[in-house]
Amino acid sequence: MMSLQTLADRVDTAAHTANAIAQLTDEVPGLTVEDAYAIQALSMKRRYARGEARIGVKMGLTSRAKMIQVGVDEVIWGRLTDGMRLEEGATLSRANYVHPRAEPEIAFLLKAPLAGEVTAAEAMAAVEAIAPAIEIIDSRYQDFKFTLPDVVADNSSSSGFILGTWFAPDTPIDNLGILLEADGRAVQVGSTAAILGHPVRSLVAAARMVARAGEALKPGDIILAGGATAAHPLSVGMHMRAVFQNLGSVGITVTE
Ligand code: OOG
Ligand code: MG
């Protein structure tokens, strides 16, 4: 069996250089989800060594639309760094990605730690603010095709995110309409209710899953709840905008 470090080096280099690779499970069919989270942790160590800092986590495959699009039906998580954050209204350079896609999400900002089994009420009590967001995902695997261990090892396709305006934590987010627009044309329509029935359930899952890895969600952490709709591919020149009922919009323009 290939060492987990070798596989971590491989996914990290693919992300760092924006080059597609074959699925790890092509070569290591027995790769477990546990191995995959260990590979993710090792690959993130390389990013931290390059100067990036962990600033939160992202949850993935928390809606049916997302599970169906990628053919994996388990909730997953990955780590977010300051290097992945893009400013609202800024540009994204297509050259830095393999095959980027955008998806509308809800972001939580924490004011208190969260770890292990917590209730939805306990999770909400730890929230400082809520924002609309776009996540940029970019699988490092050829053709955006992967199995569950592959995507987990690849930091759950994390590659960028853009946050809109922060709102008070008691802002209702259980069923807000969402429109994802590419150059002003609606490409996805959905609701925050698609995220596990309520985005707070994703925060509850984050507390549990991150604790299983021996870590905790900390004050100041940003947690992305997962795409409410299928993701849409980004191309050069495109203006991508997500419009959220009551929460405003978040946008990004793609350059070469
Ligand atoms: C995996 C990451 C999923 C989400 O919000 O569901 C994700 C992928 O689709 O490549 O970020
Ligand atoms: Mg996502």
C-alpha cells in the first residue's frame, strides 16, 4: 500500500499547480474513508507550511441536488484556509483552477467553540453571524469524477469561497429562495431548506465530524453549510451571482 503521505503530496501538488490527477482509488482500491481523512489532514499540513492558515471548515453533500450531481451520497467535510477566501465582487483567475464550479451556500461565523454531539439550539447559540456565500469547488480529479474516499482526500474539493454581508444569528434561514445566475441568466434555483432541511443541521454535523478527527470548531471559524443546488461550471468572462431571499447577493467575475 502506498503511504498516506505520498497520496497527500499528490493531491496537494495537484491543487497547488491546478493539474488534474487520476483518482487515488484507481491505484489504491482499498482506500478507506478513514485513510482519506488522514490524507486530507496531511495535505493540509503542506498548505499550512506554505503560509496558509485554517479559518474554518466546509460541509459537503448536504443536499440531494449535490449528492446526485457527483454520485456520492454521504455528508463530507473539508478545511478552509485564508488563501481560499475571495472578496465579494472581486475576480477569480481561471488559470488557478482545474475545472472550477460555483454553488450557493450559507456561512456561519462562530463566537464560541463547538465540538461533538450538540443540539441545533446549542449550535445556534454559538453562532455570531450568518452570511450568504458562494463556494468555488474544484475537484483535482480528471473529469470531476471521484468516489467518497477520493473526494475526502482532496479536501472535499475546497478551493475558494466568497461571503456576502453578515446578518444577525436570529435571521430566519430555514427556507429562503436562492437563484444562481451566470451572466444574469438563472442556472440553478433552490432553497436553503435543501441543506439537510435546515442549514443549522449542517453545523451540528460539522461539530460532530470535526470532533471525530480530534479537532473542534473555534470562535472566529467560518463554516460553510454545503451547496443548496447543483454546482455550475465557471468559464472565462462569466459573472456568477447568487441571489438569496432576504440576504442579498454575492458575486464574482472570472478572468483568465
Ligand atoms: C464535493 C464537495 C461538495 C458541497 O457543498 O456539497 C460541496 C464536490 O462536489 O466536488 O462542497
Ligand atoms: Mg460546497
